[in-house]
Amino acid sequence: MPIRPGFAIRGVFLASVVLVLLTTFVTANTTFAISSKNASTANNGMDQDAETRTQGECQVSQAYPQKILRWCHLITRYATKHDLPPDLIAALIWQESGGRPTAYSRSGAVGLMQIMPRDGIAASFDCPNGPCFAKRPTREELRDPEFNIQFGTRMLAGLFKRQGNLRDALKSYGPMDSGYYYADKVLAIYERYGN
């Protein structure tokens, strides 16, 4: 029986997250290994048959509140596509928006995964090379739950690839100046509700 994409890496991630939670206060440099096969899958995406299989299945732990489980199939589809554990994306959504697709933060972040758009309040944020979020989607685009989950999951996968571990990727995803506090909160939710 073939192994479904994401399951092998899910086990690696789950074991790694437990290790990170145990060593959070001992070291800030805990890393997670990812096999070259799974890295290749993350770079190339899933094949069409694998994507079709995951569209009909919910791989999010049923321990999550209904506010999160209502997005289960979208979470599963895009987490699996980007080789991330669906329960981790569910934890991030629970932390960011509590599962509310209309969530809007004081800083201007939008939707389920609280992504900064290129317009609205965020348009006034300047970085050394110009507006900080100029290449981001609009608020209107990010209000669509599927688009928000797709974009946010892809963004987190890119951060994971650059940073080399989930804790640092989550730190970069979270609010500026929050340090590892944000990352550790998401990982704690993942540990509490995940399979």
C-alpha cells in the first residue's frame, strides 16, 4: 500500500515538535531534519492523484474546536501540498484568528492566518527598499478563506525552507518583536490538540 504524501514527514514533524518543546528553554537552535525525498516533494508539489486523495480527507485532529475543524479540508489540502503537518496549520489558525475568516488585527493583518496585505494600514509600513508588503495580496483577496490558507501555508513553508526548523519559521511568521514567544505558543497548541 503506498504511503500518502505528508504522512512520513508528519511523523518526523510530530516527533521533532515534542523534542523542541522539551528543549525550548535549553537551546534555541533545535532543528528538524527533513529527508531529501520530502524536500523534493515540497519543491515540486504533490502529484495530481495525491492531491485528489487529500481533498476528500480530513487530517486535522478532531480535538481542535469546531471553529477550526470547519476549515479542515482546506487546511489538509494546502498543508499536505506544502509538506507541513495539517495540525500545525490548524494550530497557527487557532492562535491567529480563532478560526474567524473575517479577523482583522490592529496592525492590519487579515483573515484566518492573519496575513499582512499590501493595502490598508499595511501600505504605510516602510522597509529599507520601499513598502514592506508591496508584493502581498490585497485585503479583499485575503478575506477569502481558501486563498488565505493557501497563501499563508505557502508562506510558512517558504520560511521553513529558509530557516531550517519550525520554531524559527514560526518566529519569522509571527508579529515583529515577539521573539520565540509566538512560535512557542503555536507549538504548544500543536502539541495540545495535534494527534
